[in-house]
Amino acid sequence: ARRVATLGASHNTTILNGNNLVLSLLKLELWDEATTFQRDQLLPAARRSLGADHDYALGLDRELAVALFMDPRHTRDDLLEAETIMNDVIKRRRRIFGSAHPATLQDQKLLPIIRARLSRLA
């Protein structure tokens, strides 16, 4: 709260701290809190101030997909949304950073995991 009051919700440092909060929520398996905070506050601020193609914004999209597919209560719709998000993130990372960039390669590893979970629900 202090960072938001001091720097503003759209400042790089505030967004980075928000991402750290999301990662902590995910480690604590607080799936609903992580997805709600990302969707309602963090992603809109990051996209507005940094742009949708900024590395931080792409990472936040990825973390939203992770929260959706890691939640043990996930539905088929959650997994389909996670797959859509990751396809979009990978497409943008390839365009911006290239196919050989470590972040692109790391994100590509998530798709088979999401698709495997989807196939179990089919």
C-alpha cells in the first residue's frame, strides 16, 4: 500500500512489487486472491502504463495462466483460458524477443502441461 501511495499504481516498481505479491499468493496456494488481484488491479495497471507487450506485462499474463491451471479446482474453462493466454504470450514473446529467448522457451514449456490437464478433463 505504501508503494501505491508513494509511487502510484502504474509505476514500474509498484507493478514489480505487485508481481512479487502474486508469486507469494501462488506459493501459498491462494488461487482466488492471486487471480482476482491480477485481473482487477495489476494487469490493467501494467498494460496501461507499460503496454501489453512489455516484459512485465507478459510475465503477469503468464502468472495469470499459471494461477488458472495450478488451482486444483480448475474447470475446463479455466484451462482453456490459460491455454489462450499462453498462446498469446508465446506469440508476442516470439515477435518481440525471438524464438530462442529464454523467456519464450520457458513459456513454451507450460503449454504441454496445460494441454495434458485439458485432455484429462475431456
